Amino acid sequence: FGSRIVPTEDGNLYITVGERSDEPIRDQAQELASGLGKVFRIDPEGEALPDNPFIDNDDALPEIWSLGHRNVQSATLDGEGRLWTVEHGAKGGDELNRPQPGLNYGWPDVAYGVNYDGSTIGEGITANAETEQPLYYWDPVIAPSGMAYYDADLIPEWQGAFIVGGLVSQGLVVLHMDGDRVAFEERVPLEARVRDVRVGPDGAVYAVTENPRAGSSTIVRVAPEQ
């Protein structure tokens, strides 16, 4: 239910950890003693880094970098080495975030969208003073899975953009950025559920797709027409 491993330039790791979104289990996303609904930051041996935000809190897991996440199935570094994530939200609540150390991203106390049965999530609020707002969110959702930062030359119009795979949207969602804000998004239909996205050494974008009914998977290469 949401896990990506992102190596950093200094050899450490960010690891996103989801939760099942079952009540009351999902409430653990707000608990520092639980690993559910968190982003971890660890060294290659699995140890918490000494400057992690909760390293001196005896009631917290020292590996925690940020909390209040639902189901982070997309994560990557940008050109400055900063972590960005896209969170698989509820019905009407997928989120783009740039997780910061020690900050709370709200789930399940604060969220966009509703439960899959149409009922409200918690008190039904989308903001409060204690939690961070997403930088961007989708309603209707794309059901994100996989994410890459484009810094190659083959597709110059995508330079500096984030490319996110979509399960429900069945294609790529290209987020064109203006600083740390989304200027606009572009959709590239692939007519398939996308599980992961990578930028290849040739500058093309490679998407891993799946067909659950057939039990099959393909890798699709996305590049300009020659």
C-alpha cells in the first residue's frame, strides 16, 4: 500500500511507507511510534540519520522524516536533490507534496476527497493550522504509481517536469513546473495502467504498464516522433 525507495546523492535512502486505509489502522499515520503513513530517511545499513527530525524523541521512530501520508506510490528527486512525492489519495484526493523534515501532511485528519463509499474522511476538513497543504491535487484522481524527474535533452519541452504514471488515467501525467508550483499539466495517453516511470540514458521515457486481467506487463518507450 505504497512504498518507493529513493537513493540520494549522498548514498542514503528515502523510503515511503503506506497504510491500508482501514479504520482504525489508518490513524497510525498520525502516530510517531508507528511506521505507517510515513516517509523514512535512513543510511544504507537501515539506521536513522543523526539529523532526522525526531531522532531525539524517545516516543518516535527515529527513521521518520515526515508523517501524515496515505499511500505514497510515487517518489523521486528533483534537479536540486530534493524529494518529491505523489500520494495515492482517497476518492478525489491524490496529492503532490515535497516532504519536509518533521512536517505533518494531514492524513487521515485532513484530506481532500471522500472515502470510496462516499462518506466523509474524519471530520471532512481539508485544512488546519497543524498540517501542510498539498502543492497540487487531483479530483478526479489519476491513481498515481511511479514518478520521474525529466532532466534529459531528447524531449526539451519536458525539461524540469515531473512525469507521473497513472493507473486510473491510464497514461502519463506531465507536470510542468514554475518554481515549486505546477504551472500546468499535460496528459500522454497510453491506454494502459502505468506502474512505474523512468527516464532512460537515451532521454526517452519508459513506462511499465500492466494488464491485470491478462496477467501481463509491458514496457512502453515514449519519445518524439522521428
